[in-house]
Amino acid sequence: MSYNKEIIENIDNVNLYLEKDEKTRVLREQLAKQLNEYRNTLNYMATDAPLGTLCLPPVIENALLEHGCLRIYDLFDLDFTKVKGLGVRRIGDLTTCLDKFFSML
């Protein structure tokens, strides 16, 4: 009888372990999801920064300001070739500054 009792206790321990393991998995998934949402929120908030954050040369920054771009997120989906005062070289400098900015996020 003692042997059967030990087996039953071991089975109960295994069941408890499996339940804890499942709860841990669910908690990890929830944490990963919340951290991802938090990261996305921070990335969006960072792009709400003024253009001066990019440390652009004054010529490029002035061209963007004249085009109506005040914040970094204004540069999303912007066709840089349509901005007066931006040539190939300046567009290259602008994209380099944007790459540096986004690599810091």
C-alpha cells in the first residue's frame, strides 16, 4: 500500500508541476505581448520629437520645415524627391540621420 501511495503523490506532484509550467508559459506570453506594445508606444512617442532631434544640417532642416515637416513622424511616407532644396546628396544625408535615430530606439 505504501508503494501505491508514493506513486499517487508523485502523480500529484507531476500534475502540479505541469499546471505551474502552463501558468508560467501563459505569463511569459502576456509579458512578451505587453513589452512589445510598450516598445511600439515608445517608438511612436520618439518619432513625435521635433526635427531638431535628428541634428540635420541647417539646409536640410530648413527645406523640410518649409515643406511643412515639423516632427520626425512627418517624414514617414514622404517622397523626399518632392521636397524643394533636397538633392540626391542631401537626401542621402537625411536618410543617414534617420537610420542613426532609429538604430537608437
